[in-house]
Amino acid sequence: MSLNDPISNALSKILNAEKAGKKKCKIKPVSNLLKKILDIMNNLGYVGTYDEVIDIKGNYLMLNLLGNVNKCGTIKPHYAVGKDNMVKFEKRYLLSQGFGVIILSTSQGVMTQEEAKSKNIGGKLIAYCY
């Protein structure tokens, strides 16, 4: 397994565990960005809560799965998107309008595309989930 992109690895682990019908998923390595992405996915009901386990070999997250993820992944390259052309990427990465979420990093923190639209700001695309 390549550790070049920990966010991509974590999202593919989640997707594989969901497809296998598992209730928990161990995610390693841990980053603050990954925690913020999982918090957003938790608030929207895609995944459950997570516990950070402190281990001698390094911390990891134990994520509770709800079975609500159909597809999730990272967006590469991390396109810089303005407040006006967000719809183009919603059409590209989501099944239909209002179904799913795109997560982006903005100057005001990590948020969904809907929050960014309401705050009238753009940012860099990180991930999608539906």
C-alpha cells in the first residue's frame, strides 16, 4: 500500500469496509485534515463516530461505519475552485444536484460545497462522498 496520499488511502479503506459489510474500520495514519473530513461525513450521516487510539507504533482511528457510503474518494488534482464555478465540479463528481457532498479546504477551514456557497467563498477541492 502506498502512503503517498493518506486521505485517499483512508477513504478507500472506508469504501472497502463498507462494501464488505464491516461495522468498524481502522484508519492509520491520522491527520487533523482527515479528522475534519470524517467529522463532516459524520455530521451528514455517512459514517459514525471515531475514537483515536494512542499506540506505541503511532495513533490510529477506529471508525464506526453506518453502511451509508455508496462511493467516496479524493479529488486529484486539488482543483482551485471559485464560488462561481462550483456547479461544474458538482456535475462531475456527484450523481445529481443535492445528492452527496464535496468537501473543500477554504481560507475559513474545511467545509462542504454548500457551506462555501452560502459563505460566498471558494477553495481547493479535497474529497467527495455520496
